[in-house]
Amino acid sequence: MNVKQLNSVARAMVAPGKGILAADESSPTIKKRFDQINTESTEENRRVYRQMLFTTAGAEQYIGGVILFEETLGQSSDGEVRFPKLLASKGMIPGIKVDKGAKALAGYPGETVTEGLDGLRERLAGYREQGAQFAKWRAVIDIDEAKGIPSRFAIEANAHALARYAALCQEADIVPIVEPEVLMDGAHSIEVCQRVTEEVLVEVYRQLALHRVVLEGTLLKPNMVISGKKCSTQASVREVAAATAQTLLRTVPGAVPGIVFLSGGQSSEEATAHLNAINAMGRYPWEVSFSYGRALQASPLQAWSGRPDNIEVAKDAFFKRAKLNGLARSGDYDASMESAA
């Protein structure tokens, strides 16, 4: 394990003003996105769409890393340059989603555990050869107060899997992004989200320590502390920022180079506003950044709509979202910028 190299890669992805593009949608997920714009989800259409994002001029000013799906890792640009090499040439570090998805947790109805550890050591070696320098594994924690979800066991099972994955990544000199997502679905309050998120993060870092994962060579991809979508009282931007900052300061060791939030169902504007508010509150022991999928891609996807003649307009839409989130990194975003050209 080359700790210096792992730390260097992690820090490069969250350099000031930069964050991560999550372009790792599974085949079923990207089909849903394409269905919304009446575009068939063929391998070629997926390649063209992702090439559009990767070749957006200037995006590298704000995008330090890109998470790829396995299919995309092996694809090439029109100029027959493999996507990992293309991204690296622009200063955007290529990474890979390695988990196999959340599956039902036996004995615990309504809860899940993420699978994909079998054969992971060998897969990581192959991904490294293809150019991946970091990886991502997502654990999913739901909240259903009426059913007593999440259970303590579900939290422990997911944290244990995250730690095993992270240790295997570092063994292969790949930076692990550790993603324990507490879902914003449900009717729970922001206070309940905060309590559950803190319990999850405490267990995640306990397991990472047990697995001897070097924190300096990791990134954390957590949810923001936010009201459930069905909650009758929706917390304000300031309340979300305050609760999120408090939770992270309580639970995340300062040795971690960066925190890259997931957007988790927020609108593009909400995700940017929340990130901005968190950073506007002050300085932290880690970089506070983004690893957004939909919050970076919703507007360019709509602008593109599967039409070749829309590619430049879609690139402009992607660049704008990347820039606004780059500004939110330093608390310099303002909602009035949304309407600016």
C-alpha cells in the first residue's frame, strides 16, 4: 500500500473548487433517466451521452474525479481514446463503482445490505490496469420509525461491508470512496435523520479502524442531514447546513482528506444551495465538496434529449452546474446565479 500516493489522489479530487462527477449509473438506472427524455438506452447512446459530459470544455476546472460504471470504463471516445485515459489527460481522475447493489438483508424485512465483496480483490486489480485510481461502494440505510428501521444489525452489516471493501481497495492502491447513504425517503424529521446519520457514521469509522484502513487515503460520501421527503416540516437551507456540519464534526476524523456529498434526490439547485451554506459556515478539518450524479446531470440530460444537434447546449448546461457547485465549495454561490447565462 502506497499511503502517500493514496493521499495524493484523494486530495487531488477535492482540491479547492473541485468535486466529483458521479457518472456510474447502473444499466437499469440510466434506462430510467433515458426514458424520461424518450431516448433508447443502447450501449452507443450511453457512450455518446457520457462522452458529451467528459469532453465539456473547462469542466476540469471544477471536476477533479469521475466515477464510472464498469461498461464505461471499457469504452472509448469517437477518437478511440479510452475514457479513463481521456479523463486523466484532462486532469479528471477516473474511478469505478464496484458494488453489486443493495440486496434484501435476510431476517430483517425492509432492510438491505450491499453485495459485491466476492471476487472484489481480483476485479480491483483489473480495474487498476484499466486506469481506475479510486473506487466507490454505496451502502443504503432506510428510515422507517414505525417499523424500527434501521436496526442496529443493518447498520453494522453495511458498515462492515464498507470497511472490507475499503481495505481491499487500499491493498490494490486504489482510493476507496466510502458511501453510507441514509435515504431521504420517508416522513422522518431532520432530527431523526441526524440521529441515524450519526449512529451510522460512528459505526462506519469503528469498522474502518478495525479493518486497518488508512483514513488519509479515503474520501467519505455521506448524505446531508435533511428532512424526509414526506415530512410535513421541511428544514430550511440554514437548518440543513447547521445539522449536517454538526453531525460531521461529531463523527468524521480530521485525518480524512475530504467529504464529498451525494445529492440523494435533492434538486440541482437544492444540492448546490446546501453545499454552499455548509461551506459558508466556516472552515473544517476536511475539504467539503460534492460527488453529485443527478444534481450535475439533470439539466444537461434534459437539454441533450438524445439529439446530436443538442450536444453543445447540453455541454453548456453541464458546465454551468459544475461551475456553480465549484463556487459552492467556497461559499461563493448565490441563487441569483441560476438565472444568469
